[in-house]
Amino acid sequence: MRVSKEKRTDHGLGRHTFVRNTHKQDKTAKRINFMMRGIISFVIVAVIVIFLAFIFGFLIPYLRAEFSPETPSENGGYNAEVTDLVQYDSKGLPIYSDEFSLFVINSKYPEDAEYVPETETVNKVEVNSNIATALKMLVQDAKDAGLQLVFTEGYISYEEQRQLYEAKVEELVINGKTKVMATIEAKEYVPAAGESDFQTGLCIRLDANPETFASSKTYEWLNQNMADYGFVFRFPPGSYKYSGIKEEENTNVIRYVGSQNATRMRALSKGLEEYISYLNSQ
């Protein structure tokens, strides 16, 4: 039986059309698979990038901040919190981080009445409880050296400092200063409320005449030995430029900064504010 030419032609077109459609479907499937692989790869890369960003951008800085022995606070001073990971020196005294040892209150970094440290009584004055042991050892070793350390001031609250400052203002007014001048000048001798480092509980004033104390045996012994216990003179010669407090009126004030800082401060001949500025510039 002969097949017509027309019918053979129709059947030939049908087969070619089917093949072309099949190729189109294969290409479409390949494109879809390629796009899916691309999307999946992109998602995987994005997840890895986000994970690494979290690790290096947040987790590691956070852990460093938590366990760093020296972390300045935002305002340029130091946070007053004490780390739980306390180590001890050769004398058996706790070694605190600079967050505690170099925490300072002054006119540049004031505190309000809410700041009240935990205190302990040492030789009839209240001091920050974290330095009580060091201060007791200092007192005992001075006694063994034939010297008696008597204290007149330790921790001073916000309200008590306000009263001391106002009394100094009134004294200057009585001595001929105007109220405005007295208010300004008084801060060179007695800080205003919230601007006194005594509020930290880390400062102690000795019972001694500030004018003659620097030439006494007690001053000489302290200058040579108190750094071993973590103490320095709070307002040494040349510190007025940085602290704004008259040195000659406060030669008998010592301050806890930790033994390592005390040794460095003595070697560098720097007061507390100047020393903190020096550390922040490194």
C-alpha cells in the first residue's frame, strides 16, 4: 500500500516538533536546577556571613570586654564594678582590675547621690570594703615600723560632701569673697557634692598638718612603702593642673589604686588624673 506524500510530510513534522519541545523542557529544567542551586548557595553563604559577623562583631568583643583586666568606660573614667575572678599578690592581697582600682570621681566624671559603695570600718573611718584588708595591713606594718597611722576621713557621702562644700563657701564669703567667687574658689579646696573622690571610699585622709606633713617620717615611710599595698598620695606636687584641687591643702590624703598602678605612678611621678589620661592615650 502506498502512503501519500502529504501524509509522510505530516508525520515528519510531528516528530521534529516533539523533539524540539523535549529539548526546550530539558533546557528549562536545567535552568531551574541551576537557579535553585544558585539560590541555595546564596542562602548558605549568607548564613555563614551572618554567623561570622555575630562571632567577630559581637560575641568575641563581648567576651573580651567581660574578661579584660582593663576596660575604660565610655566617659573616659573607669567602671566601679569588681570582677569575680580575683587573683592575689605575694602579700596575699587581692588584685583588682583597673575597672575598680582606677575608678575616679571628680568634676569631669561626677556621680550622683545614688552611688554608695559597700564600706567597712578601719581605724574609725569607713572605706570601700574591697580595700579594707590592704589598709589594715598598711596600718599594721607602719606600726611595726614605729609609726601610728590615724585617719580623719574615709568614705564621704554625697550629702556630707555638699555640707563640707557649702561650709567652705561660707568661710570664703566671711573672709571677703563674693558669693560667686567663693563658689568657684571653694572647689579648689573642697569639691562640690558628687565631685569628690572620697565618695568612692578609696581615699583616706591622715590626721596630719598638710603644711608640714611632707617633711615628716610618716610621709617618708609611706612614700617608700605604701605602693606595695596599692596606695599613692592622691594629690602629689604638680597634680593641680589635672585635678583642679590644691595640693598643699591635701598632702595628707592617700588613695587606693592597686599595687601595680601605684608602683607605675610613683615611677612616672604622676597623679591619678594624669595617670588615667596617660593610660587612655596608649
